[in-house]
Amino acid sequence: MAGVSEPAAQADGRSDRVELDAGALVVDARLLGELLGLRPADVAGLLKTQAITSLCERGVDEHEGEYRLTFFHGNRRARLTVDLQGKVLRRSTIDFGDKTLPRQLHRAGG
């Protein structure tokens, strides 16, 4: 399960950590907003109305000890891979411009 919060960011305004809170992964709204091209203040409301959706996958085999969080909004897909301490290992964004995000990208492993 992934959520969103607004914890303190680094001095440069970026957060490179995801918090682990009672089994839930909590992403800084500034980080998610940056990845999805949104204002951080808008992130929580968009999650609540399901305009932003998410998928959480636990790593296996060579990815044991990692989680992959994928977020979808409009024509963008943002992905974070984090370790068990919440450190962001990889981050990526795909922006499909004026094209609709393909449905197959909304599935695990997509």
C-alpha cells in the first residue's frame, strides 16, 4: 500500500526517501508531484479522487528487498524503486504527450 505525505525535504527541496510506516510506503508529495508534473499541494486530493492511481510490487529473486511503486496520472507513468529502508534506488517517468496512456502500462511488470 502506498500513500502520500509532506515530510521535510532535503535542502534542495527534493526527497530521495520513501517512508515505511506500519507496513505502508509513504511518498513525499513533492517527489510524486515532481515526477508527475503536478503541484505538491494537489497530489493528496488527486489520490483521494483516484485521478492518481498506484501499484506497489515487492521484489523477488535479484530484486529481493526492494519495492517498485508505480503511479499513473493522465498521460504519465512515474516509477520509484526503493530499498527496505525507503531509499530511492531508481526513478523514472514516461510522458506520452497528447496520447492516452496505454492500458497495459497499468499492470504489474508493465
